[in-house]
Amino acid sequence: MRRCILSPALLLGLVSAVSLDRPLSASDPVGVYALIDKVVLEPYGADAPERIQIWGVFTLSGQGRGGSGPFEAEFGGFYENPERGYLYYSLPPGSEEPARLEWNDMKNLAGTGQCIGFGDRYIRYQRKERVRSAREAPASPDAYSIGFGLVKVRGDTQNPPPKALLSMPAPQLPPDGASREPGPVVLVARNLLHPDYQNAGYVFEIENASGEREQSPVLEPGSRQTEWAPQMAVRLHEEYTWLVWAKEKAWKSPAAEATFIPYFVRGQVNPDDDLDISDAVALLAHAFLGKAAPKPREAGDVNGDGKLEEIPDAIYLLLYLFRGGPAPPPPFPDPGPKP
Ligand SMILES: [Ca+2]
Ligand SMILES: [Ca+2]
């Protein structure tokens, strides 16, 4: 599967090849390092996909002017902090088939723990791709670019950007962006993969949108994953962020972050049992008066198009309540998970 080994020398037209698993230098040409959990090709089931969602954790190359990443001091910020979420790309015009081949390779490598690199750091600043939150509906894909091909990174790499990805635990349950029923919750993280830190312990932290926070002690690792049951239980109309990081003596990994929301009723913007005009008013008050956002935000997406847009969503609700318009899509009228 290893199709290409990149090197600065290659860029200079020389023939020698250098492994990417060396310490990072300013001439590392990779645009994005990725540890992929899953890939979603669009349109679903099509033989010739037009777009790709790449879910996992990523470190994007900086823009050459010094970034804000953990490698700033040592390496001039050439790569940004690892971020979880998804990248969303459309096919690059003129390079459709090479892009589809790379996408297919990504699909095959998803979930295997194989860290990869792709894209071209030297043109990434023109592309402005970004890691999207798991709660953001896919829209306006960034243009994919081929760069130098897909690169597989050794699992014991000492190159800081991919090593950081392999040195982080990965939130698994509740999944990032998911919704779950109210009540007790168990947080589960996949252990980090890098062999340098296999004796690390794990620390979890959970915080709700009201600012209540709870942290675990340093936990012994499970065999492949580690879990923690906080005292904090899931409540309706509350949103949760949880973090997990690894710790071994003075070393601490980057923290991996995930969010989840409780089951909700679409359209139930203000937290009471009645669905009425006050819910539409609350949406508009959020838009125009800076009042509180719906909790969770998904409850305010009354028309279910994946976007919280207060005016169309408030109008949809008003038409339903007073003009016989269509009902909000599920979860409605009973609380339920995000579809
Ligand atoms: Ca209400
Ligand atoms: Ca909407």
C-alpha cells in the first residue's frame, strides 16, 4: 500500500528518498497528517464519489508564518495543534481519478490505526481547509488537492506531528457529536497507539455547558480502551464536553475532546414542556437580542436541515403551530436522539 515516500530532496528533483519518519524539519512537505476513524463517501453508495468526509484526528500544516501549534517553539509552528472532527472535500477538477484512488486508500485505512499524510504543505495556504466539528452538518466542501500522494507513517515515528496523533487517546463513547439518553454515562476512550507511551495512565474530564466539571484520577489503562463513570449524569437541555488525555510521569499527551448532547425535542427551544410561540420567540431573541442559544443547538434546527438558522427555523415553527404547516422532523414530538 505504500505508494510514495516523500522527501525534500524529491522536491529539488534529486533522486534520493528520505523517510518521513525523521524528526520534523521546515521542509516536511505533507499538508495534513491524519489518523482516520472513518470515511464517508458522497453520494452514498456511488461508484464514483464526488465528496469525502474524513473523520478522525488531524494536524494541519501551518501557513509558514508561524502557527499556534505545539511545535511552534521548536519548529516554527509548521503544524497546528491536533484537532478532532472531520475534513470535508470535493473532487479537484482535472484530478478526479487520482483523488478517488487516494480516497479509496483512506477508506481502507480507516480504523486500522495507520497514520497517514496527504496533501501539500506548500500549497495548503491557498486551500483554507479546516477541521469541522462533529456537530456541524456537511456543507461547502473544501477543494481536495493531490499533493504528492498518500504517505503511510510508521507507528513508532518520532516525527512530532504524526507522533502527536499517535500519542493521543481517542474518544469512543459517547461518540463525538452524538446524542444520548438522560441518566448515568460511561466515557470510553481508545488507548493511545504510540509504543513510547504504553505505560501511560489516563485522565478524563467532563464539563457541561453550565460550567459544572468533574475530573477523574489518573486511571490504569484497560487493555485496548479505558473507561470512566463520572458522578455527573446526563440531563435534558444540557450539553457536554469531555476530554481525555494520557499521562506518564512528567509527560502529558495532547487532550482529545468530544461533545455530546442529550436526547431532545426538535423545536423545544426554551426548556419547558410546552411547544408554543415562546419557542419561536426564543429563537428570534437569540438571533436579534443575543439571548441564550437553544440547548442543545440542534433543538433550534426546527426544519431539520442540519443548520440552526433562526429566522427560517422560527418561521417553520410558527407555520406548524398556527397555519397547519408540516411538523418538525424527528426527534418530535417525543425526546429522541439526533437522527
Ligand atoms: Ca418550550
Ligand atoms: Ca434549520
